[in-house]
Amino acid sequence: MTEKILFVDDEPNVLQSIQRQLRNRFELATAEGGAEALRILKEEGPFAVIVTDMRMPRMNGVELLAQVKDLYPEMVRLMLTGNADQETAMEAVNTGQIFRFLNKPCPQATFVTSLALALRQYRLINAEKELLQKTLKGCINVLSELLGVANPLAFSSGLRITQYVVHIAETLRLPGSWQYEIAALMSQIGCITLPGDVLSKVYSGQELTQAETEMYQNHPINGAALLEKIPRLENVTKMIALQQKRYNEYTDKLKSTEFEEVLIGAQILKVAIDLDQLLFRGVGRDEALNLMGKHKSHFNPEVLAALATIRLEDHGQAISLPVDQISEGMVAAEDVMAKNGVMIIPKGQTITKPQLQGLKNFAMQVGVVEPLRVQIGQVSE
């Protein structure tokens, strides 16, 4: 997709002149003032670069760029103005963190070069961001697979929770969706500190002892502690730590000390995890959402409404197969158990390549209860 540049000026003649000079070199859009610029950025974005005049009525260039910096931090910002005093330049740089400060009238060669450099800077920013995110998500996926070996039920629930969280983030159009996805995938990593039967009791709806309740309530803190040393996961670890907190438990003090995206992330996890536990116990989708809707103080209503639009997958009719006919991508219709009583793959889990290898290893060394009930194929409801 071609990177777009937005020019903002309150003088239509200036915008028309810029269009004539640059339309053959760049993909351009124009706005007559700050309010229109913000509307265009929201409705027609993304944009790579914004170039704005300084002196405009109602919202000057510094005020506009300050908002753009908060709303679209990857966008490269330039100031083009006839007001070339040093104080204005310093304010623009410090408040809007601009890439270039250009004076009117700006020679076309200088203008074109500055725009080309701005586009290059945008590509560098996004290339680094994409590399970091892909590398980070790759490492997280490895941790997730290891969790699958240590605690198959926690791994399985994490994958399902991720499906719900991604849907909510997309429905609410939240920026930085990768953070919510990683938080969901790693939300159950603290469960490796739990005895094997505690999480099973939670998901089956059995009553916990006081000691078991305390252990389960502490798993988010333990999980966050395991991840806090990983760079760029600061917000993710806070989301995980707060995942069990009810909506009415977010006090004014907490709201003032946490980032907004951390709060919404934790509230999304709370909704997704509670839904997953109800579905795992055999409660239908509509009934589960209805039950959750009755506890208005527990859940962010906006998040719950977004979750209510999800369409769950139907993995098809269950069939019985021996171990040697199980393949990657099938879904366990029942818990897959070793003959010594160890759960290898929990029901509802899509079988991954490492799990398939582990299943074969168990079959050779310990033995597996056969046949296995699995589902093949995925069809949306």
C-alpha cells in the first residue's frame, strides 16, 4: 500500500498549490484545519506523514501535532510555517516531536527531499516495529508450546482465550492489538505453579479448598513475574497480573496509576477467561453470555458487548481413531489420557506438531488410552 501524506493549512490556495506541485510525486490528501485533519486521519488512514501549518484558527499546528503524536505515534510529523521564530520552533519540536521544521516559502527541492526523508523514516520505524513484534511473538509461541508440555489444560485454555481476545480487540478497533494477543496467550502461564488437579477443578466447576483458592488467585501474579524480564512486555505483564479483577474493583487510585490500555486489556482477559470456563463446563454460548450479563459489576459492558458478537467454531462430528491415525490440526473431542493417568491433551485442544510428537512418545513408552475421540475440520456457526 502506498504511504499517504496529509497536508493541513487553513488557506485553500496553499493546499491547491501543494497539490499541483507534488501530486505526481506523492499520494496526497489535504485538510483545512486541525479538526478536519483529525477526521480524515480517523476515516481515511493510515497516513505515513502529516505536514501542518502553525498558525490556524481554533487549533494551531502544535496542538494538532500533539494530538497526532498521541493518537498515531508512528506517523512522521513536519511543521511548515511562515512563523520562524525560535520559540515556536522549540515548542513544535518539544510538544509535537516533529521530524522537520520548514519555513515558508520552502524551496521545492528542499520540500521534496524532506518529504522523501519523512517517508523513509516512517518505513524504518515500521520495519523495526514489525521485526520486534514478530520476534517477540515467536518467542512467546515457544513459551506457549512449552506450557503445553508442562500443563496441557492451561495451554489449551490459553489458545481458546486468545481467540476471544483477538475478536474483542478487533471489534473495539484497539491499537496495538499484538499486546492483547500475547497477554491472552500467556495469561495462563502462571498455572505451571499449580498442582495438576487445581486447574482441572476450576474448569470443571468443582469447589476449591481455601488453600487451592489462594493458589489459583495468585497464578496471575506468578505469571506476570515470569514475564516481567522480557523487554516490551511491561503492559502485557500488568494485564496478566490484573486478569482476575472484577470491573467494579478498579478503584480511582488504580485507574490513575495504570495505562488505559492495561486496564482494557485486563478487562478483556477477565471476560474471555470467564466465558472459556463456562463453555468448557458444557454451558452453551448464548446461555454463558446471558449468565455473564447478569453480573454487570464483574465485566466491562463495552467489552462484554464486543464478545457477544463472536461466532464460535464447530469442529465437526467426532470420530474415534487410533494414535497412528492422529494428525496435526485435529481437535481432541475428549481428554487424551496416558495409561498411567496423565493427561496428554485436554478436550477442545487443536493438536499441534509438538503435542503430536509427545502423543507418539507416550504411546511408545507408557501407552495411550485408545481409541481417541477427535474432530476434523472447522466450520463457523
